Amino acid sequence: MSSQPPHPALLIPGPIEFDDAVLNAMSHYSESHVGGPFVKCFGETLSMLRQLFQSTDPAAQPFVISGSGTLGWDQVAANLAEPGDDVLVLHTGYFADSFADCFDTYGVKPTQLKAPIGDRPQLDEIEKALKEKEYKIITVTHVDTSTGVLSEIKGLSEMVHRVSPNTLVVVDGVCSVGCEEIRFDDWGIDVVLTASQKAIGCPAGLSIVMASGRAIERFKSRKTKPASYFGSWKNWLPIMQNYEAKKPSYFATPSPQLIHALHTSLTQILSKPLSARFARHKEVSQHIKSAVSALGLKQLASKPENQANGMTAIYLPEGIQAPQILPNLLQKGVIFAGGLHKEIATKYVRFGHMGVSVMDENRDDVKRALEALREGLGEAGYKA
Amino acid sequence: MSSQPPHPALLIPGPIEFDDAVLNAMSHYSESHVGGPFVKCFGETLSMLRQLFQSTDPAAQPFVISGSGTLGWDQVAANLAEPGDDVLVLHTGYFADSFADCFDTYGVKPTQLKAPIGDRPQLDEIEKALKEKEYKIITVTHVDTSTGVLSEIKGLSEMVHRVSPNTLVVVDGVCSVGCEEIRFDDWGIDVVLTASQKAIGCPAGLSIVMASGRAIERFKSRKTKPASYFGSWKNWLPIMQNYEAKKPSYFATPSPQLIHALHTSLTQILSKPLSARFARHKEVSQHIKSAVSALGLKQLASKPENQANGMTAIYLPEGIQAPQILPNLLQKGVIFAGGLHKEIATKYVRFGHMGVSVMDENRDDVKRALEALREGLGEAGYKA
């Protein structure tokens, strides 16, 4: 087990810093994708994902496929909607536009419900929209990586089930799974899609999707063929079921090294109560948000209830732009991300605080980041 | 740099054994996917792929996307054909059926030209088929991993250009790139699609595609939107061009660790003349095929000109089945693959001899595998 060489702390909203044991699992010696040891590892990984989603419903189904978070959109659009179907896309930033584009690619008709930058669509607006048309799916970005806006899933899902019970509730959890609470069964969620490289703490390269029994039934009753081949659940469903039953199975070659790394990160996450993990992310997030306020800076997510617990999107002071401050922070050993929301991209920075940087008591990433931010702004002429 | 712990030699037709340096690159510390160091690594990787394909045409375009070899089929079907188009699929085993299914998913009409098991469609048959209908694409599996049948690309491509000049020549090189000669520009190939985990020698998780300038033009002139979102070249083309120009760019998060590993394996491959690499694979393959014959065993690929140089598919003696011999070989520290061609799956085994097991003079994988095969068959009651 070698530890990592000195390097700047990666504090963007994904990829995040990874634990040594996870990175060591990435260099696992080569194994057959259909051999006993790897099949066991993959099967256990799928079972651990059920625990991560706090799901005990055997009809629910986890999928892990080589790809990225984006592939989860294709899986939803190509398996759970059919050409001509209407879907409602709640917009809290950059990623809803892309998800809508993905639906459109597969002949599905997205209607976007937009909120002002830093806010989220309100329940009464959403309820009104759901009553106007029959939507097969509603999608919500749990944490919008472009703005740091958190959506509230439990109440949203309850309302959708009450007002439009045939509408599947799809959560884009790319920037939330592993740092925000998600009770998949209890909240009546139909799909959570995510990726490996954020709060799950495993290098990028995996699309991770959890589907409810209801979503699987919807898929099975579709009248047209799935609209994607690589992302088709017709191809992947038996493979995932076989792996979890420890039976070798083949559609396309998975990445044994990435699955070993995911196995390692999930084992670490599940070794402690999930509630403590979410509470710790919240605690550190509030500490960061207080420090940002103390610096006289504002967040894109203006209301406290809209603020993500795994990242903070921070408006820079007037006259200081992201391309100016980010290289200075890098000099101080800290990597933040620039803005992603087109209209205001240079006016803000994004600080990711997920996974080991928050959970590992031996790390001082967050402390160093806040110091670097304060110093960097001072060097740019800003006085709090 | 830690070396790998003792483990059975993985001699299946992919994933293959990996070099220590490649596996160590898999555990690279976390980097931003849009930060300078990673952008440089990705850009150099794309440029090295051009060299691997012996291509100097600046209009040609390499793509590296998180996924598997299968995603390359989606890229071809969703970007280079439009619904209703006819395509000709040359069939040498399992993989042509799947590629045809992929085309069908995107509304493209595949016509399969089949050969008997162990053989490949002949040039005169293919020429006849091309004259009967206007095919937008012809696909050929360079090495069919299910049968070990090698197709001849140079003569095929020449004939296609002569007989049907508007037909794009698409090569499935999943089991050939890195161990069989491919002169992309000289042979007039339009697409080679492959994966990382075979003769390229990098862990699974990457779809690698090389497209000609003509293919890119065909893509740009399509009348309909690309039929996949995650596999859309509209989304990926600017990203790949930016990475190679060392400019940060984002569509979906790549896997920095896998790209570092690919960078390492390509650097190793290109450190010696490619001609020597292909010659060495041929030499070792002929040694293996002679040893197999000396054991009184036959190959699925019956004619010498049909035989792949990176794998051998071997019929077992009458009365011995794959599920019987494979566990015995594993006991002796060697992993072969079972059959994949449905009709005869238990009657043969597949021996992969690609990458470091062939090129690294310090390894005795091939020697041990041939000894294990001889002993294993003897213990099962077979006498050569």
C-alpha cells in the first residue's frame, strides 16, 4: 500500500480526493470479467449500492456500467420513456438543459420548469405543471453542480405521487449520492442516477443507476425497443441480476479495476452509519458557508434551504474574476473549479467538500482551502 | 512502483495481463478533468493513438470515451448512419450478430453476410453483395474474439473503394488493435473501433475509436440528429479536438486514472517499432499454433490465412468439455476462456496471447500455458 505523492488538494465538485486504499484498488492485477473472484466482487458491489440507497426492496435494481454520470441520462431517456412521451425537467442550472437535450435525442419531449439562478422551482409551480399535462417522468437535479443548489426530494416525491401517480420520479444524484441523504424506498423514488467520482469517492469511469421495481416494470412494459444499445436495460438487466447472484454473465466487458475501487469505497462508506456521514457533511458545509459569509461573500444558492452540503458556489467580489483567482489558489496547493453556468461563468468559483476531505480526520483540506481563499482574495486587493 | 502480487496468468482474449507501470498509473492521485496536467496527458494520448493507427491525416479524429468496446458500435450506428440506411455486416462469429442488433436499435437496416464457423466471407461474395444494394457502411470484425478468425482488411478495403466508393469501411478492431497490423490511412479505412483492455494493454473502461476525415464529413452532413446522446460525436468532437489542442473542455467527465494508464501503455508500445511488435505477435502465435497441432488439436479458424495472431480458439478433444478443463488449468495458474460461439460453446477454449505476455521477455506466460494445456488434457485422459 503506497500513499499518494504530494499534490494540490482537489476541491472541485468532482472528481474529489480519493482515499489511498481506493486508489490502490485501481491497480488490482488483471482478472477475468467472468471469473469467480471478480464476479463475487461485482456482486457484492451491487448489494452494497442497495445499502447506500437505503433500499431493501428486492424489486429495485442497481446498475453499474462503464461510462460517466451522463450515461445515466441516456439510460433514463432510452429505457423509461418512449418517443413522443412528455417529461417534466426541473431546472436549477446547467445540467437540466443537458438532460433535456438527452431526452430530445431519443424523441422524448422535455418541458423545462426553470427557476432563477440560485433558486429552485417551487412545489406549487411544479404541482400546477403536473396537472396541465400527462408527464411520464419528472426529473430533478438533487444538487446542481453548476450552482450548488440543493433540491428537496422527499416532499417533491410525495407531491408527485399524490398529484400525478403515474409519473416516475427521477433524481439526478451525480453530485449528491454519498453526501446528501437519500431514502430510496421510503421517499418513493423511481430512479437515482449518479457517477463514481463525487461523494462516492471512486475514480471517474462508472455510471451508477438505482431503479425502483416500478421503473423496471415500466421498462418491461414499453412498446418500443430501448432507444440506446450500449445503455439498454434489455442488455444490462440480466447481467446485473446474474452478477449479484454470483453467476458469470456477459454483455460488454466491465472494468474490474474500477469495480474493485468502488467496492473499496463503498465498504469504507458503509463501515459507519450513513446518518453520521450525512450529518458530518452538513456540519462541515455549514462551517464553510459561515466562513464564506464572514469573508463578505455571497453564495449562488441564496436561501439556506437551497444550499448543498457537499459543495459551495461562491460569488467573487466585484472586480475579481475566476481566471484570476484560481491560479493563485493552485499556487497555494488548492484546486477550486470555475463557474459552469454560462451567463455568469467568470463571476464565481465552486468549492467541493465531499468524501475523504470531509470525513477523514487526518486531512486538513477544508482548513487549507479556506485559508487559501482568504489569502488569495487579499492578494487580489479584496478586503472583507 | 509496487509489482503485482502472485496471481494466475490471465490468458483470455481480453482483458489481458497488464504491465506494472500501467497498473501503477491507474492509482494516480486525483486530478481535475479540466486542469492543465490532465489536459496535457489526455491530449498526448490522443496524439499517440494516431501513431498507433499509423495515421498522419490531420482530418482523421481519435475518440476516447469512458465505456467499453461495445460503445464503439453505438458511435458508428448513431453518428455515421441514419434511420433507414442499409449497412452490410460481415459475419465471422458472435460479435457481428451484436453489431447488427446495435444498428437495428438505431433504425439502421443491417444485412448480414455469414460464413461457416471458422471461416470468413470471401471477397467475391462481398463484391456481389455490394453491387446488389447501396450500403452506407460495411463492417468487418478484424479478429472475431469468439472464433479467433482473422479478416483481411487491406484487400477488402481496396475492393470496397473500387466497387462501392461511397460505402464507409468500418473495422471492429476490439481484438486486433495493438497486435495486428492496421495502416489506417494507407488502407483507406474509415473507422476502427476498439477497447483498452486487449492488445493495447490498459485496463477495461475505455471505448477507443479512430475516424477518417471522410467519416467525419459524413457525420457532419447527416440530416438527422445523432441517435445517441452519450455517444454523440456532436457532443464529443469538439471535446477531443480541444483536449488534443491542450485546451480544457467539458461534455462528460473522463476518467483521469484510465487515461493515465492508456498514456502509459501507448508510450510503452510506441517506444519500439510497430512492425517489430506485429512480427513478434505473429511469431509467438505461430509457435502456439504449432504446439496446438502437435497436441493433435484443431483450431476453429481452419485456414492459416484466417488465423488471428493474438489469440487461438482451440477445439477440445472428443469427450473433454471446456467446463471440465478450465478449472484444472486455473489450478495450474493459467486462465483460458471458454467458448463464446453459442452452437459449440463447451467444445472449445480460447487462449489469448497479446501484449506483455508476448512482448515482455521476462515473462513465461505462454510457455506455462502450453505446458498446462498439455498436462491438463493428459489428466483428463487425452493422449496426443
